[in-house]
Amino acid sequence: MKRHFLTSLATGAVISAFALGMGTVSAMAKGEAPKLSEKEFETAKNLYFERCAGCHGVLRKGATGKNLEPKNTLKLGTAKLARVITEGTDGGMNPFNDIFSKDQITLLAKYIQHTPSVPPEFSLAQMQKATKVLVDPKDYPKKPLHGRNWENFFIVIERDVGKIAIIDGDKHEIVAHVDTGYAVHVLKATEHHKYEKPVGGVAGRFWFIMGRDGKMSKVDLWQKPENMLVAYTKIGFDARDVAVSGDGKYVIGGAYWPPHAVIADAQTMKPIKVISTRGINVDGKYVNEARVAAIYTTPNAPTFLIAAKELGQMWQVDYSDLDNLRIDVINSAKFLHDGFFDPTGRYFQIAANASNKMVIVDTKDRKLEAMIDVGKMPHPGPGANWTDAKCGPVAATTHIGSANVSVWGNDPKGHPKQAWKVCYTVASDGPGLFIRTHPNSNYVVFDQPKSPDPEVRQAMQVLDKKTRKIVKTLVPTEKEGYMALHAEFNADGSEFWVSVWNRPDPKKPNGEIVVYDSKTLKEKARIKGLYTPTGKFNVKNRTDHVT
């Protein structure tokens, strides 16, 4: 049985879907597709999974990225496909010549002309067998063991080494590097909810991390650094998101493959319920690869929100009775990706990438509230809410496919005329992924890492809330090949942190975090010793729903 290289690197024991029979030389398309040896096919298969499947799909039917089935790729041929991979596109695909070698690019161009194979399933029994408790819940400490201000910790994704870094936000010191799943995408904590308190009564203490390889881990911020990983399980072969119930009893993970969501006991991480998302999409067509792009906990009700990406549906799942599960299916638009709540916690605002819309879901009435036409391929990441002088409360998104930020009104009660309409747009230098702000800051900060221009990829833009103009372009690093992305504010909003990194190198740190003063916009510190730092999550801001 073969092992997926980076999955093995990150977890030491997890076998990938690709190594479990997901495509062999015998499954190749016959005829026009370029010949590949078994070794070449295996190598290309893993490269595709690591870097391409997220946008184009395991079955290559497309979503955020284009359809890459042989009916389309064979028409283009190896040379043209290689050029697209090398140079990227103006539709939001960044160039890969700083990630792949020329030989790897050629290999990928050949591979995507072959017929994709259907990966295996992953049963509840397999998930339960993969579950491991490292620290028994009865042995959890009654108070923090490290003497630090854990509520101002930052949890930082170290994407390509299968770890997260925990950083002291007061001292700008790395507290720990914790082994989690490969290419962690999202992590969430128990949050402050109006209607119920988490188990143990402390929101933000426990964090749940989802790796691309389907490994779902639990971290306790009160432990000593060497014991912070307290349990883990595996919910599939390819996954993206995780959320925790308001009462802290359940954790739910969302998978790309198999396409399902899995509810587990948040104490032991043992999976107990599987929800398949295969089904009929908003166009009336059956979708086998209906991936779970995002999962969130509603702040005002005992429900999870599941974004069924290819279906164009939000599923609001009531977890108060798992034996008699109530699921409200809310039709909207394709392809749902990521989102965030308005300040009241009632309305969920999520991007429908391919439809160029922001979808608004009313989680109180469990129905579609509105759909807003925005720029090409919106991608807000964790999003941003603030108050505008003319439009009142507003929210915003960056876009993968266009160089601008869209800002819309999101207060139907206090500002009904402005609600769910674009208030204004701001031109940027390039496509972006993440936008953030803080109630105590005058600024909104967003990145531009999807630009084909290497200088633009290194720059962060600062938008003044009052003037609606970009007042500063920050360049955290001018090192060749580096990019800057994902701002996150500290607990009181006095600082924001920006990640910079270069081509992944598991053997040595290849990135750092630059800390800026949120009033003067001047650099305060640099936190080094990090491996491909991407998303950052401040404990207090995330548990208090500060966007």
C-alpha cells in the first residue's frame, strides 16, 4: 500500500485516498491522452490532489476552477495546458511556476488529459477506528498551565508541514507548533452564544482543526505546549471545514471527499453521525461530488450551517436531536464557498463563487434572505463588518476573479433601503482572498495574492472606513517569490498581523508574520520561525464573532 508523500509527512500515519486505489495506470483514458508511466501517473496524481483538487474537484468537474475533464483538456493539448499552469489566468488562477518545477508542470498537463478515477468511500466504522484520545477529558486542567494570556493567542495555520503554530499575542512569541492534518484549511473554537454555554463554561479554550487530508484534531489552549493536542479523528480523504456546537457537545467536519458532513462527540472526537450531501442541485441535476465547502455554527440557534458547494444550497442542520435530524435545505446559487455572519448573528453572508453573488441566509426563519450581485468570483474569507456613514452597517468581500472590493448594506431592520444592496466598490491592484477589520480600527485591510503580478501579490491594501479610499499600500516583504496575505487583528484591535511566505520547504522556516500598529500603520514586530503561515485566528475575536 502506497503512502501520499505530504500526508505522510504531516501525520506520519494517514493514508490518502489516492494511495487507496484512486486511479492507477489501468484507469487511464485510452487513445489521445499522453502516455505516462505508473510512477509518473502516481506522482502527478498526488500533485493534483495537493494543489489543484480544491478548485477543480477530485473528479475534475470544476467549481471555483474550470472543468478539467478530458473532453476539455484533450482539445488544448500538453503545451497549452502547461502554459496556463505556468502563467495562471486573469480569472483568478495564480501562476504555479514558483510552486512547481517545469517537469512537474508538464507532468500535470499530461495527467489532466487522462480520465479521473472515482475515489473510495470512507465509512463511519473507519472514522471511529481512526479516532485517538491523547489526553482523557477527566484529566484536563482546571486552569491554564502556562501563565499566559491565552485569550489573545493567535492560532496560525502552517499549511505545508501539517501543523498549527500557537503564538502569544501579547509577547509576539511562538508558544508551540502542534501536529495536525496536512494543509490545514480552517479551525474553529467553542464560541460565545446567547442561548447556551459551552461544556466547561469557557469559550475559546478548545480549538478544532481540519486538515486537507480529513484529519480533525482537538487542541486545548490550557495545556502545556507539549500536550496541547488532546484528540483527533479522520472524517474522509479530502476535507475543508469544521465547527463546534453552541453547547460545546458536538463538533462537525465537512469533507470534499467523500462528500459528506460528520458530527462527532466534541469530548472524545468519536464520529457519531454522517450526513451525505450528494443530491439534486439548484438546476435539477444529480451531483455525486457535492462537496462541503464550509460549516458554521449559528450564534442564535442550535443549528449548523452546511454549504453544499456544487448543489448551490445551504443546509441548516438542527443538532438538538441527532436521532431525528431536522435539515432545512435553502436553495441559492453555485458554487458556495465561504462566508461570515452579520453583527447580529442572524444573517449569514456567503460567497457563491461561480455565480458572482453573495448569498444571504436568514438563520432565524431558515430561508434565503437575498442574493447580491458583486464582482467576479467573490471570496471574503472570514469577512469584514463595519458601519458606513451613508449606508449604515455594511459588509465586504474581495474577489478571486476581479481587482476590487464590494461593500453592501446588511442591516434590514435599521437601514432597510440600503440592506442587501451594493453600497460602493473599491478598486484594488489585484484579485484577493481575505478582508478583515475590527470595531476599534478606522481601517479595513485586504490582500491581493491572486494577482499574476508578483509585486501586487506582496502588497496589502488599507481602506479608510470614513473616506472609502485606499490610504496605504503595505509591502511586508520584497523578497522574490514571496506573497502577503490574510490580515488578523489582535484582541483589542490595536494591531493587525499579516502572513508572508514563499515556496514551501518542509526542512526550514519559509515565512513570517509582520505585526502592524492599526493606528499608525507602521511595522511593530516580525515573528519568525514559521512554516508557510497562512490563516491566523485570534482567540477572543473569533469566539466573540468580531469581524
